[in-house]
Amino acid sequence: MSNTFSGILSIPIWHNLPVDFRHLRAFVAVAEELHFTRAAERLHISQPPLSRHIRQLEQEVGVALFERARPRVVLTAAGHRLLRQAQALVSAGEDFLGLARALRDEGVGLVKVGIGPGLWQAVDLARAHHAKRCPYVSIEATDLMSHEQANALLRKRIDVGFSRDPVNSSRLSSEPLFDEGLVVLLSRAHRLARRKAVRLKDLAHDTLLLHEREHAPVAYDRWLGLCAAANIAPKTMTVSALPLQQAALLLVAAGRGICLASEGIADSHLSSDHLRRIAVVPLHEPGSRISISMVWRTKEKSATVLEFLQSIRDALRPERKRAHAV
């Protein structure tokens, strides 16, 4: 395909010729006003730079665009032929700039998500569902402990959180998505390792491995609260990091302690090698199920974020979608 116009014009506009968008806007304004002063006022510039843009465009395309007849101007034959295409280019360029400003000002096109440990599969289901609805929106994920997500949301480091912790701020909203059970990690040599489920009273004489509270305060309080509700006061040992990290798992495998964990975290952290030495047994105890919620800013106005929240509901709470359809 040729890069030139046919007929009386043979101007290689697109080959080795970077036409300035400002020059095209100036050309269209003068061509439509047929008056340099009014065109300059329309573009909110003074007349000298407007005249300079027109001269530079004429040099770039190699033909005269106007015949000067003060105070008015008249389009040349070449100017008439080029005007319609210039108008289309200016319109497309302004549409492009308008969309770019919306992307900048409203965050359109990107949703930043905070993921609590072991919740990546739920986030991936929501991401895949949203990709079908909004293929041009990117989901940017960050690993964040549940107790870190509220601060990240308020500081706008993330837009949506997937969390196991309750929301304690009027500036944040949350909605439960699903729940998961708790499991107990035991040595394969433990007397209860083959059980289908265990109660806390069965473990009253075992050492409960606890992380330092600052790493996950809600989980820490939940474990001890469950023990108190079961009327047991277990011996505890504090490990330097989270219980499902390597040092704690080594203690479990050696029979020196047990761990409590959500089933999602256990599934995501334990490999087949771990499971040769460690048994994962469901905990059957009142109040032992944990709610997984999505969290967002209460006054969120971004249509992109709100659309993603709806995709999360549709992907992870299909029963709600069916109820709405009835």
C-alpha cells in the first residue's frame, strides 16, 4: 500500500514525517474559523505561535494550506483535500488524550489487590472471571498479612483486600465471601495423626506452637480464645516466625509441638515432602471456622474497582448471582 495521497497531491505524510499534533490542531482551527485571531482565541494561544505552527506544517507537508487575504484566510485546493483527514486525526487525538487523563485521574485500568496467606486461588478465580468482563483491566497483587491490609487500603497502596480479619474502621467496608476450617498440624508419629478430626480437649497435654503476636494478632488471639472456650490451658511455645515456616515445621515433625492453621494456609504452605512427616487433621470445634472477606474503602468511587468487586461476588459467591437471577 502506498504511503502517499492520490490525485493532485503526492505528499508522503506517513513516511519519515513526524507531523506535530499541535500543528494539526492549529490547521483545523484556522481552516474552520478562516481567521487567525479567532483561531488563536479558540486554542487559547497568541497569534504568533499559531502562525508559526501553520508555517511549520506547510513546510512539513510540502504544500501551501492557506492563501492569506487579510484579515481573512482562504483554504488552498491542497488545504481542502487535507482538512477532513486532519479533522479526523485531531478528533482521534483528543479522544486519546481524554481517555489517558481518565486513566491517570481515576486509576482506570488497574486494580491493586492485597492477598492474605493461602488465598491466591480465590483471587485467581476472581481475576479470571474479571478478565472475561473487562479484558483491559490489570490486576496487580501484593502479599499482605490480613492485619496489614487495613492500613494499606487507607493509604491507597491497595484497592481491595482478601482478608481473614474483621474490619474495625468506618472508612472501610467488608463483605464475607466464603469460610474455611481450621486444621491441626501433628507429627506423623503423633497418637492422633490418623484421626479424621480432633477436638482441642484431645490435645490439652500437647505443646501449642504460637507465633509472636505482632506477626498476626487476630490469629494469635483466635487460637488462645478457642482454647479458653474449650476450657483448656495448653502449654505454649513461641516460635520466632509464623508457625508454618520451616523452623516451626521442624518442631512439629520432631513431635515437639503442634500448630493450628487455617486450611487454606496449610494447603498453600505444605508440600508433599512436608506431608511425609506432618499430618494435617481437621479441627472439630465450635467457632473454628474462619470467614474470608473482601475489604475496600467505603467511599470508593472508581468504577474500575467497583466493577472488580462485582466480579469477586460473581466468581466466589455464585449462589448470590443465582438468587438475583430468580
